[in-house]
Amino acid sequence: MEIHKIVIPTPYEIGDVNAFLVKGDTLSLFDAGTKTKDAYEALKQGINDAGYNLNDIEQVVLTHHHPDHAGWVDAFPKANILGHEYIDHFLRKNKDFLEYRSEFYRFHLKRNAVPEKFIEKYLENREEMSYFGTIPLTQLLKDQDEVPGHPGLKAYYTPGHAESHLIFHDTKSNSVIGGDLLLEHVASNPLIEPPVNLTLERSKALLEYRNSLVLLKDLQVNKVYAGHGNEITNVSELITTRLERDRVRAEQVYDILDKPKSVIEVTQQLYSSIYRTQLGLTISKTIGYLDILESEGLVKCEVIEGLNIYSRS
Ligand SMILES: [Zn+2]
Ligand SMILES: [Zn+2]
């Protein structure tokens, strides 16, 4: 696989994001940075450095819908835009979808005993959609699809970090364009997001994420081109580390459940004060650890007076 890495700044704590230019029968860009001016300049420069112009890009393929990856689809109005169908909601930003999305978060935050003032603040921040691109997908990709113009490059659906997440496995080089499934220096966050079927029922993001990691491990690839940071070659070892780390955290959550507790109570104990500024992230992680324990029959969840209450079973 002829691949050229482009490092793009983001306004987020994670730092730079990577895009990958791949020359096959078609010239494709995998991921497109955040929609900021700095990112546009870096993307343009990176494409030039590889010997091309923005106009030469024939298709943009997205690993997932997060704004650090799906922003600058807007720089390629003539290109085909490909990705999982869920991404389209964030590019189109229909009023119905945005309302549903707020309702989804409000429902789950309430259920998990998050105080009203935090909920409203969280929803306001969620409304920040300007870093997302606005050009809808022209072609949907799903699990097992081959990327057009790239024989042997196959998509795998890998939800958990994002409901829309795909990785792309090149069978010839046995490498993967991995989005945010596996990163070298940080654990990917199992964010709770509205589910693909747009109901109020949440998916079990961390359990899905762990399955996706196992899928990647089973591919036994030589290299992962990660969405942030360096390429990864010790793939299997790093996946084992990530899986074990979450298992340890789940055990800490089990210890915290010395009596029945709501999710926010567990979150406060697990993360002390950072849950105030990192509400979505910390609560998603806590729920993830509880999901692990529940899937192993160690804890149970009951709805008591409208709140999810977890206890040891
Ligand atoms: Zn992401
Ligand atoms: Zn990312």
C-alpha cells in the first residue's frame, strides 16, 4: 500500500490527528482533520508534499464521524465521500437528529443521576457542530466492503470508540488504517453515543470496543496506521495491555460498590473532581466498567425511582 501520512493540528486535548493519502487505482484520503484554518493549511501542505493538489483527491474515506477526523470533507467538494452511514447525521445536521441526540443524552444523564445544571451545560457544549464538515456522504461503507479503487483494502466495522467506526485492512501489506481503535500513547475512549438505530436505548460502548480490539488482534497485522500519534507495530501486545487495564479499572468499580449506588456516585468516587469538566468522558468510562461487571454477572442494575442503581449481585 502506497501511503503518505499527513499530521494535522486539532483544537482538542489529544493534539494532532493523522490523515493518510493512499494511492491505488484511485487517489484516496483517509480522514480529513478538524474544520479549522490551521488544519486546512496542514492538510493542503501535506497533500502538496506527496506531489498532489487538493483537486487531485478523488475520494475521502472516513474512519468515523468525530470532528477531528471528519471536518475537512468540505475541502473536497468534487470528491466522493465514503464512510459508515451514521456519519451522515453529523454532516447533514438535520434538526430532527440534533433534537433526538439531545433527548438521548438528557434521558441517560438523568437516569444516571447527573444534576440538572451539569446536564444543561453538557448539552450546550454538545451543540458545537462547527468543526464538523457539511458535505454529506456520497457512498456508504459497511463491514466487509472493499474500498472502491483499492483492491484488497477491506472495511471492518469496529464500534465502541464511535458508533460509526471502521478500520481498513490492506491484505497485501497486512496493515490497517485504524482510526481511533488503537492509539500508541492513550487508551481510546468508549464514548456513549446515540445508537445507530436512533432509539433511546444505549449501546454498551466499552463491551463493543473490547470486541473490536479482539477483532483487530485476530487480524494479526504488522502495522496499524493510527489516527493519532505513531504507527503501531506491537499491535497484539498493546491490545492485551488495553484489555487488561480496563479489567483492573472494572475491579476498582466493583470495590466502590460496597453499597448500591447511582452511576454519578460511582463516577465521583472513581474520578474525584475531574468528572465536572469531563462529564461525558468519565461517565462513559464508568458505565463501561459497570457493563463489564454486569456482563460477568458480578453486578446488577435496577431502575429505582427513575434512576439506574447498581449493586453487587
Ligand atoms: Zn474519535
Ligand atoms: Zn480522533
